Amino acid sequence: MTQAVAPKRRRFLLAALGGAGAVALGTQARAAIFPFIPDHYTFSQAQVQEAVQRKFPLQRTASQIFDVTLSNPLVGLAPDRNRITVRLDARLATPFMPNPVTGVFTLSSQLTYDAPSHSVILLSPTVDDAQVSGEAAQYNQQINAVGAVMATQFLDRYPIYTFKPEQLQFAGVNYEPGTITVLTNGIRVQIVEK
């Protein structure tokens, strides 16, 4: 009777040790044991476009002298720089010019994960290009400065994708976004164990 119990105990211990070994392997073990848990999420350029478009049109006063309207955002992907771009139509009016100025700003931004909001956000957008029409060309430096202020004030830390809680938890284990990579057709966010 004692001999029959001992092999059962050994099998139980071996099974328990095997389970502990698999847990120790971390992410690779997770993928091997639970292949249905994704190791990344990819969201499309269209999803980013939709998120950014919600913020526009924007009408603000910048530097206390420019009335600025930004509209018609067009999101692009720059995988070579691991950034996204946003092209915006701009209209600037100031008492120092007889007519409003129209032009186009092209911004680019890094992406990062913001843990409190569970969102991928724009980080430190910069003005890559500003083109203005007509007589305003002589004010190009001031217009670029206004564009930089607008980009920083209104798009910095703006969420472009928010994860649902169920996307970052499985079987009581919490996960979080890791490396964010801009691709030619979307944005890939690596998912790692917390």
C-alpha cells in the first residue's frame, strides 16, 4: 500500500516542478503554453486618423496675437524615423496683417505609452514644415514659432489608442505595452508581462 502511494506523490511533484519551470521561462513559456495570448497589438493608420480627427477643428489664440484655426488633419506614418506625421490646414489672423494667412503645417511625433490612462500617446510633437501663402512668407519664422506652440500645447500627450483592461490582463496576470514600432501600415505595440 505504501509503494502505491509513493509513485503518485512522485508524479505529482514532477508535475508541480514542471509547472514551476514553465512559469520561470517567462514570456516564451507564456507563448508556448497559451499561444492565444498576443505578444503584440497592431492598430491601423485609419484608427490613428480617426483618433486625431476627433480633436479638430481647433480654434485658439496663440502668443496673444494670432488667432489660429487648425483643421483637416491627415495622419501619415514615418517608419524610417519611428514617428507619425500629421498634416494640418492652418488659418492665421493677426492685427499686424490685413488679411488672414492660410497654409499647411506638417508635424511629427514620437509615440509612448502612458500607464495611468492605458493609452499610446503623442510625445513631443515638432513642426517639420510650414508653408504659407502669399504675402505672409516674410513672417515665416513667426508662423513656424506659432505652429510649434500649437503643436506642443494641443497635441502633446494626446491619446491615439487606449487599451481596454481585458487587452492587458489574462488569467490574473497583468501585461503592459513595451516597444512601440511605427510600420508602413500601422503601429505595432509589444505586450510584455508587468
